[in-house]
Amino acid sequence: MNENDNVKRRNMKKKKNKKKKIILFSILGVLLLAAAIVGGYYYYIRGQIYVESKPNPTKEVTYDEVDGITNVLLIGTDGRTLDEPARSDSIIIATLDNNNKKVKLTSIMRDTVVEIPEYGEDKINAAFAYGSINEDENGKMRGAEGGASLLMETIENNFGLHLDKYIIVNFWGFEAIIDEIGGIEADIKDYEIEEVNKYIGEATGVNSPPITETGLQTLNGQQALSYARIRYVGNGNFERGERQSKVLLQIATKLKEVNPIKYVSIANALAKEVKTNIDIPEALNLAYTIYKLPTLEFEQLQIPQAELIARDYYYKDKGWCLLIDLEQHSQIMHDFIFNNITPNPDEFDLISLANTKARYEDKEARYNALYNIKPEEHDDRASDNTTVTPPKKEPTTPETPENPTTPEKPTTPEKPTVPEKPTTPETPENPTTPEKPTTPEKPTTPDNGTTNGDTNKPQDKPQDQQ
């Protein structure tokens, strides 16, 4: 390959990165504007029904900047409704890093294979669908809320990143919004006409007029959504992303200029097609913090990194998959989001990558042999079916047990000895009769004389009495 080819490749890569930035910027812009419009409508209605006891004409609404790092999971779904158990079409972690005054966008490719809690190995975009059909304590499907919850849990388990905020957008729902803002413009190519007309009215069953000519023209909601969904002409999914970026960018531009009179109808349309667990004051504070950033440069990270894809091919019966080194990508994601470090391919561990590939291939070989699977027969690249049903639990192949050792033959226990016969206790001796006590002698009567100690001998008379 000569130097000119290398230059062309670098230029193409720069163009692709620029286009990706436009796509991600427009998506985030629409979401934040949506939150702002819904919030504006909320405060407008609140102002109509609430009167302060002491009005202050100089009082202004104030917003607070968000401190530190805030992560929000952005989920785009391709279902007809938000609660339909559809696979997520886009998975983006939006990071507002107010420490470094940046917005970062980490996109996880939908075909990345991960472990989904309770469902096992599958593409990450299936997590939202499986979570949607999970039942709550009342036996009802949890819908979009359950989908977001399981997807956040899946990301935490596989990449070690805790998430608790999400925004879900049903791309189909923008049909009504596009009509409210008067449509969008698109430059239709000749190879796109048939595909655009193919999808018109698919969501509602009511067909708009078909596209009949090429060139720049205004599309209504149905036509614009059909245009954005084209996948299998031109440059496939990449060109599809470009079309979606054009649609979203025009929506974002027109929403900024929307007449406040339309707040009610747009807010009602958004309420059906956007779900989030972020309350309105917090959403407005996030939007305000982004507004206060010195620049609106977006730094982005794609998971997986091209150099750390172990395999990009059919896998088991899962269709076309990306097998990646999860451990390395977890570190890359954390460094990018929390440490402001961009990945350096020169530091990637290729030995770890090779070991990862070997583990996947060994696992696949055993699985395919056990179930007689031919992976090429499960090509899902040409399928528009985004709904899923729970997979059958994959039985694990038990390990071959070790040959049990022959137990030792038990020894015959010794015959117990007869215990000695207890001896008869000795008869106690008869107790001796105690001696009879003697009667004390009767005391004698003393003489009349004085005595001195001896009661039987009288005292001598004194000399003067002689």
C-alpha cells in the first residue's frame, strides 16, 4: 500500500469521525431540547394555575450547575412503541464532566456479545428487550423501565460502570414531532426511492404519498422516518447513520426555533415517545451546565476498539457478533470517563486478546457440536425484526467426573470382650456400742474455816491468837 492510499484512509477516517460526532451531537441535542421543552411546558402550566402569595416581579428562575461527573444512559429503540420488547438500536453513555468542562459520549456497538443477567450470553442490544418482558410484582411486563434497568445492570456487570440515570427515545415517535415542526428536508437519491416507499406507513398503517422523484424535498413525519430507516442500500448501516443524523439535526434546529404556542402539542408527543427517570429540575440543571461549558466539543469513545475485537463474524446461533476483550474495554471505559484518558493502541494487551479469542472459539466449538449449529445459517444482518423472545436456557455441559476409586473393603470389627462381673461390695462392720458415761462424783461440803485454795485442809490460826 502506497503513501497516497494511507492518506486517503486517514482522510476517510477523519470524515467518518466527524460524521459520527454530528450524529451523536444531534441525538444528544434533541434529547436535551426535549427535556427543556417539556420543562418549559411544565413551568408554563404551573404559572397558569399557581399564584404566589407575595409576587416578586424581579424574581428570576435560577439553575444550578451540576458538580463532578454525571453519566446518563441514552437508549434509542426501534420498536413501534416505547414499551414494545424491541432491541435497542443505539446505546450511548453521555458523560457530563464538569471537572474538565467536557461532554463525553461512549457508544457501545449493538452487536457486542456480553453476559446478560439471568439470560446468559447474547448481544448487548437484547438486554433492553429481555428487560421489557420481565414481569413486576403484579405480573405485568415492565416495559421500557424494565428494559433500561436490565441494560444498566448488564453494563455494570460487564464493564464495571454503575449507571442510574437513563433517557429512552422511540425513534418512531418523532413522526408526530416532525409533523408539528412542519417537516424536514432531504436530498433523495435514486437508489433510495424504492426503500423509502417500502417503509411509509409501517408504524401507523396509514400511508402518506409515496416519493416519486429525486432531489431536495420536504418530507412529512412518515416519509422522514421511512427515509431514516433505510439500511440495505448504499453504504449499509453507515449511510443509515448519516440519514438519521440529518433527520435529527433538522429536528434539533427547528425545536430551538419552535413557537411557544406549540409547546403543548410537542410536549404531548414527546411524553409518549421519551421516557426518563430524570426529573425536570435535574434535566434543566444538566442542560444549563452544558450551556455554561466554554465549548461544545464532544469527545467520543467507541466500544469496542477496533484493535481489541477478538472476532467479527457469526457466533453460535446469535447471528453476526462482535467478540471483545471485556476486561481491557472496562479499563478503557473507566479511564476515558473518570480519568480523562484516551486509549492508546500501543498499550493494548494483545496476548490477553488472543486468549480471549481462544476462549470464545473453544466455547463455540463445544456449543455448535452439542446442538448441531451451523452459524452461517443464522445470519441476521438482513433482518428488520427487532423483537425478541426469551432464549432457551443453554444447558451447561457437565464436566466428566473422575473415575471413582474402589472403596476399601471394611474390616471385620473385633469381637467385644465380655465385661468383668462386678464384685459384691464388702458388708460393713457392725458399729460398736458407745461406752455408757460415768456418773460424776458428788461434791463434798466444805469446812467452816477459811480455806486458801485447798477446801479439805483448814488454814493455820494466826500467831497473835495463840
